[in-house]
Amino acid sequence: MPKAKINPRVNIKKGRKTTAGESRIRHLLESVADMVFQADAGGHITHANRTLLKMFGYTQSDLKSGINLLDIIVDDEKDRMKSSISRMIDEESREEIPGLEEYTAQRSDSSTFPVAIHLNRVIDDDGHITGIRGILFDTSNDKSYKAALQMSEEKLRFIVDSISDGIIVTDIEGKIVEVNNATLQKAGYTRKQEIIGQNAFEFIVQKDQQRFQQDMFETLLRKDVLDKVEYTLWAVDGKKFDAEISSALLRDEEGNPKGFIGVVRDVTSRKKIESNLKSSEERLQAIVENAPDAIFIYDSQGNMIYGNRKAEELTGYSKIEFMGKNIFDMGIISEEYIQLVAEKLKQFRGIPGGPQEVELINKSGRRIIIEVTVFPIAKQGSSEVVGIARDVTERKRMENELNQHRQQLEKLVEQRTEELTSANQRLQSEVAERKLAADELRSSEDKLRFIFDSMNVGIIATDLESRIIEVNDAALRMFGYKRDAVIGQDGLKFIAGKDQKRLADDLKKIYKEQRNANLRYDVTNKSGDICHVEISATLLHDSNGKPVGFLAILREI
């Protein structure tokens, strides 16, 4: 059988000498059970392991004399082998992924046997194709070899295409050589041919391109994995989306970098959720900070964790002064109430409670009567307590005055009845009037006591146009509506018709005078019933101090 002539001992990489590293690799290949070879661009075999030489009946001397790939293939299949070699060394076809090909091999004694050959390209340091390498599998005793290998490839392809994250494989320059279905779907393509060959950098928006290139360079430099870095990407329809990319370096058989593989996860929805959560948190923070009642948060031992602006105003202490301090050590609870507060805190079992009257002593020494409602917040296995406190000092003063007036009136009526028997008719009329006044005062007192003893705090935030932007469960129960039916509605529609104009005027006055106001109105619930409420209203400011709406705390009266 004629053999093609080659130059012996010439390395495939343009005639340079074989390096120590390549010698070690070739030594390892000698121990491989399959037939392994390497050839130049003309198909001349430059290296073959012992398994291949033994299988074909050749020696190292024959290899030095020159053996071509065409020499080990039967005549009627040589043209197909020539075509495969040409396709492998053609630069325009380098993006084509080589597959498994079947041939009839011919030994030196002209005997034949079936083989499956897997070819791969040899690329030099300058990126040029200089030859081919391959593995031959003897399939004479394994008819199912190709089917098993094809099934394995199809299974791997199915797994990759079933992954919901995008997978992109590029060469070292960033040119796309393979993608999965998730990548096509997100990028807006229908066929792989539409995206393969494009540069991955083109899908990065301009503001992120330099950072992306630097990240890829550092990955190449450190030979490391780049994990979960966020970029903004383009889709084919021109729309942008946020993505999280993890990438790793791909290497060839000799360990040299040959490309990148990246996993692309669309995080647009997650970013939107994070943004909405942040906005909601800021809105709720503004509501709490600007609430007209003092709001405290403390742990089960009474250590202060948080207090809003009204809490600072009520106690006279700044947040810095009371954060982390114990309420009993600060001396803000009067002696008469220390035991009561300690027992309430000890007995607290995570159930809302109150309202409860407590006397405070603020920083300046002034005594203040507050009415406190508490409820629990579970946090990582521990329990914190939220207290909403309203200054009722003025209300208590008025109650005392009312009691004194009542006693004085009763005494005066009694004295007048005994002393003015001669003017009985006139005195009876006067007594009746005074008793009526006393009854009204007593009724007012009872109603006031009922209001504060049955307090169920409702909180509503609106914009400057009175449209409701936030509402708590207590207010929803008061109106009898679900949250979706209330948010965005004009808050005035829940006020009885006769009071709507008055509330609108009061809100304008609060906005104009920049002050708080405690007012009473009639509200109409879902069933059409009229409910009497006391509303503490104040302006709601943004972070720049600009009025953006109203905050109202409703207590059913």
C-alpha cells in the first residue's frame, strides 16, 4: 500500500520543537485504550499512540516514514475522508462543531474493520488551524456504539435545553458558538443560526460593556469563575432586561484557554420586586415617622429599639438618647406606674392589648398621661413589642374639670332646693335645667370613656388630593371593605355626606397652617351604616420635608 511522504519529527505548530509539556501529554496518550492520533493540515499523521499502531499493524519506523489518514481508509471512502479533512481545516467552517463519522479502516495487511472517528481541530497560539487530532473507536464488536453515543449527546442536549437559565458558549474573542433554547427565547430569536457567530459583547448595553470586558479579562487572567454579576442586556426587539451572569473559562485538551461558558439569568422580575419592596418600605417608614401618635418598639425586657418623631417630642429625648436604653432605667415612667408597666410587660404573651393609661415624666420633668395600645411583632424567633401612645393629659384635665363642675352643680341644686322653697316652681325649672346639664355632662363623660376604653386605631394615608394610598386592617374593618376596594379611592367618599365639605375644608386648613388637628366626623361603612369617629390628622412629608399628603388616625367613637 503506497504511503504519503512527510517530514519526520515536525510538530504540528509550524515546525517548532516538541516541548516538555507536549511530551508529557503524548506519554499520557500512550496509555489510552482507544486509538489516538494527530495530523497536520495535509492529513499526514505526526503522532499515533501504541494502540493505533498495533491495531493497524504499523511501527514507529513506519510512522516516521510517513503515514497519511487516507492510508488507513479503504479506497471507496477516501473521498469522504478528504472532504472531512478539508472541512476541518477550512477557517470559514471553524464554527462547525465536529461530530462522529463512521468509516471502514484498512490495516497494513489490507484487512478491514469498522471504526467511528471523532475529529477535532488543532489551533496554534495565533488562532490559526494547523491540523487535526482524533480518536478512533473499533465498532466491529459494538454495533450499538453510535446509537449509545448519539443517545448520550441527545440526552445532554435535552438537559441543557431544559434549563430555564440561558447558557452561552463563546470562543476566546467572545464570538458565540453555542446557545440553549432559553437563550434564544429571552433574546427573541427562533433559530440558533440567527445568533451563533455574533459577538456576545453586542448584547451588553453600552454603559456596561467596558465593565463586562474588564470582568472577562480578569476571568481570563485569574483563570477563575465570575459568579453572579449583574448587567443590562439587549434583546433582538430592542428591549432591555436585567440579567445576572456567571461565567467560567473553557480550556482545550492542553489546558489552554479557548473560550467562555456563561449562565444568564433574567433578574428583571426580581429587581422589580426589590424596587417595589424598597418603595413600600420607604412609604411605610414615612407613615410611621410622621404619625401624630408616638410609636415605640421595645423588646421583652423593655429595651428601646425604635421611636418615631412624636416619641421624641413626647419624651423630650432624641432617638440617639433613648435607643438601646431600658424604659425602667431612663426614669420616664412615674413611680406610681412602674409596677403596673413591669407586670404588663412580664404578662405579655404576644396578644394585642390596651388601651392602658400610664404616666410619663419627660426629660424636662413634666408629667404626661398617655394612653398606650400594644401589639407584638415576631422577629427571627424573638418577640418585639410595638406601642402606640397618645398624649391624653389635656383630656384628663378636662375630665377632672367636668367632674368638679358636676359636683358643684349637684351641691348647688341641693342647696337651692333647701333654701328656696318659696320659689319652688322657678327653682324646680332651674333644677331641671341643671340636672339636664349634669346628665348631658355625665352622658358626655360616659361616651368619652367608652371611646377611649374601646379604642381601635385605624391608620389612613392619602395624597394631597385625598386619594387613599395606604390603610391598615383596623381602618378596613371600620369601613367594611377589602384593601383593593379602598386603595386609590377618594377618602372623602367614606365620610357621611353632611361632613364631606367640612373635612375637605379642615384638610385645607391643616395644609395651610402646617399643624395637626383632632376632628370628629361621621363615616359610612359598606353596609351604609353611619359610624362616628375621631380623626387625628397631620401632614405627611417626603424625605425633603415637602408635604405630599395627609396621615389620619381614626378612633371609633
